[in-house]
Amino acid sequence: MARLLCVALDLDHIGGSCSLSAQALQALAERHEVSVLTCVTQDLNRVESLYGVKLHGKIRSFHSLTSSRRFFLAVPALLGIHALMRRARR
């Protein structure tokens, strides 16, 4: 069983990329030990209800850079990705 780190800006927005990420997380978590790193704290119940996935108990851990969504709304997406990648290296 491999240990994987999924790095994503956000998971609980309505949209195709978040939907694909949630579906991929569910599939990966069935075979591997998965941790998730995002910019802001995620509401896992919202992610599950939006995309019809079951992530509770399957994801090893969730980590976020901050709990303040307002901060990352002011930061361009590329800077957010840069901050995530720096954190993922640690």
C-alpha cells in the first residue's frame, strides 16, 4: 500500500475539477493511504454531498495552509499553488 499526498487548491467549490478530484480521491483511498493538502480547511460533509463520494474514514489526514478562505480569495491562484507545493515538500 503506497502513501500518497493529494495537493489541491480547493475541493468544495462546484465545478468539474473539484468533482474529478473528489472522485479520484475516493478511488485512490480504496487502494492506498491518502493524505490531502489544500489551501483552506475543507468541509468534508459538503464535498461528499456535492459529488456523491464517501471520504469519511478513507482519507488518512487532511491538512490546510490556513482556515481563512478570505486570505486565499485575495491571492492569485498561481501563488496559492506555489504555497501548496512548498508545503508539500516538507
